[in-house]
Amino acid sequence: MKTIRLTTTQALVRHLAALRIEQADGSVVPYCGGVFSIFGHGNVAGLGEALWAGREQITTYRAHNEQAMAHAAIAYSKAHFRQRIMAVTTSIGPGATNLVTAAALAHVNRLPVLLLPGDSFTTRAPDPVLQQLEDFSQGDLSVNDAFRPVTRYFDRITAPQQILTALPRAVQVMTDPAQCGPVCLSLPQDVQTFAFDCPESFLEPEMLRIRRPAPDAGELARAATLIRGAQRPVIVAGGGVLYSQAWDALRQFAEAHGVPVVESQAGKSSLPWDHPLNLGAVGVTGSPAANEIAANADLVLAVGTRLQDFTTGSHSLFAQARILSLNVQSFDAGKQHCTPFVADARTGLAQLSAAVSGWRAEVAWTTRAQTLAAAWVQRVTELTTRVPTDTLPYDAEVIGAVRDSAPAPQDSPSHDVAVCAAGTLPAELHKLWRAARPGNYHMEYGFSCMGYEIAGGLGIKMARPEQEVIVMVGDGSYMMMNSEIATSVMLGKKLIIVVLDNRGYGCIQRLQLASGSPRFNNMLDDCIPEGGNPSQIDFAMHARSMGADAVHVANVAELKTAMVRARAATRTQVLVIDTTHTRTTDDGGCWWEVAIPEVSERAEVNAAFARYTESKKTQIL
């Protein structure tokens, strides 16, 4: 066996740079799109030197915030439908723990990212080093152990030879469609620099391919029986449709069998917005068309969805229906008394369609779904093209202005990617954004992590440089994390960022009031203590200070004009508009369980509790 003398991190970087993956279309591309790094004493001398040596084979990107760079890496993978990844590396201590939130986000959303945090010395000779956590009862504990519950695979590399098994195992998890998620290789700073005789074969890894598990024959037969017995079926398209690249199989199944389709947050863009059988968003943030069909279906075919409470209306929306769950992960397929159908989404839909050849949904059901879908398309146009004259605009009107600033479809072959994560905007975008192509709607709503938006937009732009990436973010999320505006300028990765300033956490205040509580600690004007001062934040000026072009527009008409200019620009653009949190789109939606206090001095809370207990009667346990 031929070997070469390398350090642990030199072997890691060379293996990572050599990885290639065969795409669904047969093309071959590098598996790792680069490494985001913020260096410190725990990684600069070891992994940092190895990345410098390998800079021609794999690119290292400098970021401004550890959590944000991990969000960007996660978004990069999601934009590639989990076919490619990025790695992130930090020093020990706060640099490492800043990744934990991002790791949890990736875990919840089933998205791959390679985390490479530095760690303290295995020799313990200089202990305690700067930023080292000391536990009084566990000598081998470090802050990196916090990654164990929020990653799919965790390993601490305590000897160079361990990288030979640990790194391939990490890659195996990230490329497994059922186990896919974040992985962490904790790298003690001394082990990073230790050398060993590395087999040359490790530096020439085999081609990666994503497997497509076929269904079990018995499960396929049961699924076919359920389908054939249904008259009013509906398909819930989840994120698994996109990750499997099963959009054609979904469309073909729906058209062949007359089955309407509704979309979860993760599954939106599985069908074009104007497909006659696409009723749009379902659930708490759903359209009235989708929710009417969902509430009257006798069978729900859930494809690639983990059946989050926003999709199911806290398990009340599908109460009358049987649920057949097609999912590559058996854990998800077996939820909520579903009939499991474990398989890759594309393979499963194709085989199920063949197994029920000749069957179609009840004609009146299909016709009703098409009528509702067409009416909702018209209603979306009405909601998003109104121009307020005597009040501030709300999200729907901003969404319409952004959308209508785009060139005609024939002049814009790539279309826009809309990015968002938290607040009111996910509800409005889920209902109202028009996604014409798979992946043109990018919502992080599994963890709903405030601050993901701008960093996520950067990752998407790195994955899809030919598309216009439009980040829509509220002022609250902007304040939580905005540093990667500077990174986008530095890297030449133009974003269009639309900041909707409603002066606080408007979404949560509405929930607070609906729960019977008074206005408290959400809107900025309600949070000024005695001796304090009103908050004055100039978001446009702030964005300009980080190198972006930025403007505060006065109204929707000015926003449209500014959007046209922004599209023509080459540098990151930030457009700020004042909005109201008191208006939302009333159409659609369904019950969502938020626990209400059983005892309160407030009559409003008691009334909310009575409504809550009544609504729980519709919930399937």
C-alpha cells in the first residue's frame, strides 16, 4: 500500500477536495463547493495551513459570523437539492458554539453540512487553554459535545488515523437520503497538526451517488389498495419531492390520476404555481383552496413531508382522512398513524402510478379542485396588486411589487429565488409567492430561525449565480443577523434584500393579542423604559456602511422602481420599506395549537382558553 506523509487536516482537505458526485442528470461535479472559515487559535495553524496548501483544489471563504456562514453553507446544499455541500470551520470555544444553532437548523430540516470546529489539546499539556471549557467531573468534555444531539454523526478525532474512517462515515451520512443531516468532526488543535502515513487511496475516493430506495413489495401493494379505494384523494408535496428531484413524477401522477396537489413550506415549487391541479400552500399558512380540499379529502398521500404542525393544522386538518406517507425515512413515514410507504419519492411515485394504472379520482373532485385552484390564482392577483392610499402597505402588497418588477418570463429564463425564514413573511409568501420552477422558493421553516435570511441568500447565490436571489426579511430578523451583507459584497455575490420595517416583532404581537395577553415587549414603541429613548434605526444607512447600495423607499410605487434598478445593478442592493403589522391576508389558514394559560386574571385569556379547548376537540392524537 502506497502512503504519503500528511497531517490529519492535510489528509482531510485533500480527500474533501477530491470528492466527486454524479448528479441526477448524469453530470459529475465536486461534492464540496468550498469551506467557510473564521480562523482562531484552534484552527488557523492546523486546518488553516492545510486549506492554504489546497487553495487551488478547494476554495476557502472568509465570513463575518460563524452561525451565519453555517446558514450559508446549509442554504447552498438546499439550493442544490442536497446533492452538494459546503464545510465550515471555526476555532474552539465561542466560535464552535456559534455553530450549534445552525446545526440544529440543519438537523430539523434534514440538510447536510460538514462542521469542523476546533477543539482543545488531546495531550492536555497546556490546559486550560484560552476559551476551553472545564468540567469538574468529566475530563474529556468540551463545548463541542453540544453538537452531539444536533448532528446526525459526531466524532472527535483524537489520532490522525481516525480521519480515514471518520470522514468517509460523515460523507456517507450526508449522502444517505434517509439519514441526511449535519455532521461534525471535532478537531483538537494538536491532532490537526499530527502527521501519519496516509494511504494514497484515501486521496482518490470513489465517485459518490445518491441512492434511490425502491419500495417494499408489500408496502407498494397496500399503498395501491388505499389509492384504488379513494375517491377524493389529495397529495401533500413536501421537501422530499424537491430533494428527490421528483417534480416530474409528481406532475405525471397528479395528471394521470386527477389528484389535486397542495404544498408544504418545504415542498412549495414542486409544481408550477399555475398548474391547474396545484392549489398552493396548505395548513396554518395555507390557501383557502388547499385547505378546503385537505379538509374534505378521504385520502392524503403525503410525499416527502415530515408532517409538521403547520402542515397538518396541529393534526386537525386531515382528521377525516386516511394518510399514506411516502417517505424515504421510516421515522417520518410512520408518524400520526400513517400507513407507511418507505421509498425514494421519485421511485415510489412512479411505481405507485403504475400499480394503480387506469384509476382516477372522482371526476367531480378533480373538477372542484381545478375550479378552486383557478379562483385562488385570481385572488392572489387581487391581494398582491392593491395599492394602499391611506395606510402603510402590508406584506402582500410588497410581495406583489417585488414580483411584478421582474422581466417577462421569456426574458428571464432563470426566474427569481425568494428567500425567507421567520415572522409574518413565511405565511404571506407561502400563500402568495409564485414559484415557476423547482427551488425558486427557499423557506427555512423547520427551525424558523430568525437571522437565516441574508446568510441563506448568500449560500443560494453561491449555488445559483445565474438567478436573482431576493431576500425578504423583517426588521427583527435583520437586526439579529445582517453581517453577511458585507460578505456578499466582498465575494461579489449580489443579493437583493427587501427589508420590511414594521418596528418590532409584529407577528408575535398578533399571536400575543390573539392569546388574550396585552401588548408587551414586542413592538419597539412598547419597550421604552422610564428614562429610555425611542429606537431610531436607519436600515439603509446601516447597509451602506457594509458596502451595499441601499435606499429607503416611501411607498409601493417607489419600491417597484427601486426593484428595477436593483435588478440592473451588480452589487448587493438593500431596499427598505415601512410596513404595518396590523394587516395580514385573512384568506385561508387553519387552527394551530398554541397553549393558553388555564387560569388567568384576564377575561381575554380565559376567552382564548375556551376557544383553545374547543379547537382541541378536532385534533387527532
